[in-house]
Amino acid sequence: MRFTRFEDFDTIFLMSDGLTNFAFSNNYQYLEKGFILPIHNFLSAQKTQTRACRALANTLDNSQARKLNSDDKTLLWAQF
């Protein structure tokens, strides 16, 4: 277990290992900005939880996403 203190942040993403192929670069050293930033921007702009959840489900639970990783894909996004 690791504890890391962060300062000056306004958003947190927590993800299960099922999102590893999507969220990290090929060498697993960096976050994949082509995944994180579009999701953050979309969720920040949404006024309704229903639309945001439906869009995430359509993105993460489709046949192409299941081919990349058939594991469950859990994502928590919190903005402060």
C-alpha cells in the first residue's frame, strides 16, 4: 500500500486494473493523456449524471474495449 500526499489539485481519478491498457502509456510510466483528458473534459461539462454514466459505459463497455481488456473497468472521477 502506498500513501501519497498531493497539493493543489482539483480532480482525482481512481481506476481498477481493467483500465490499465487505456489509462497508461505502453511502458506504464505515464498517464495516457488521450484517455484521461477527454474523459475529464467531458465529465466536467456534463450537467446530468445519467448522460455522463451512459457515455462512460458506451466507451468502456463495448466490443472493442472488451478486446483490449475483458476485465471489469471501474472508474471513479471526483472534482473538487
